[in-house]
Amino acid sequence: MKNFEFKKLAHEDLPLLHSWMKRPHLKEYWAEQTIQDYESFKEKYKGAIESEEVTPYLVMLQGKPIGYIQSYKVDGKTFGIDQFIAVPEFINKGLGSMFVKEFSDELLINQKATRVITDPSVLNLRAQKAYEKAGFKKLEVVQGADGEVLMMEKKRRERKTQSKKIKKAS
């Protein structure tokens, strides 16, 4: 059963997304986006909306937008994701891990990805726990654009087919 809907980000969603970026809990880990004036922000996300490289979505719960998630193709069958919960009353309720699980499972099954990666800040323990609950495993700490990040991945499970031995009737 799906709990969330992922609505492709549209131009008319940009004022909402920009207003979310001003929220204190997002400034800590999404600093680049939070300091932009609306026109610069609009240009950046207009590019994402029209891009074939990045696919941005609003995360909807019971028809209401509560967050943001985006996917992008890294190479071959590897996709990357970034996400946040925008509405403060939905933080620390387990919803982040739930929608990340649904979204990453969708990439692994319907988009035929073999692997989904993400890179939360090493300081963002809440995000790391949410990703682990969603099935991601820790890989390594690397230097990202905004400081050290923890590379994490979730792989598609290979289904093993068991061959049944048919006994010959004697």
C-alpha cells in the first residue's frame, strides 16, 4: 500500500518550494538553495523542471504537499536522490524514511535501477537514520560540495529462483 504520492514539480509549485527553503530546519543542510533570491531560485528550479537529468517532485501526503524529493541518473542503472520534509510538524514522525523507501523502491522496480545512492551530511544524523530505515547502507565518508558527506546506497534485491527437483516415480 502506498502512503505517498510523488507529484512532478511544476512551475506553479516554485513559490511554495522557495518559501520552504526559508525554514530554519532546511537552512542547515540546504544552504545553497536557502540564500538565493526568488529569481535566482526560480531559474535554478525551472532548469530542474525542464531537465532530463534531474526529476524533482513534491511529496504529497493525503493530497497535501509535505516535502520534496528529486532523483537523477548517476550512470547506467544508478540513480541518486535528495529529499527533505518541509512541514515541521511532520519531522521526527518516521515519514521521511517511509517516503524515501517508497520512492527508492519505485526507482529500483519500475525505473529498473540496480542501485540508488544518496549523500547526507555527516552531521545530519536524522537523515542518515531515515535512510537506514528505508534500506540504505552506509558506504564511506567523502568530501562533498558543502562539506563531508556520507555516501549511502540501496541495491535492488536479486530474486533467487529455486529449481524444484522432480522425483521420478518408481
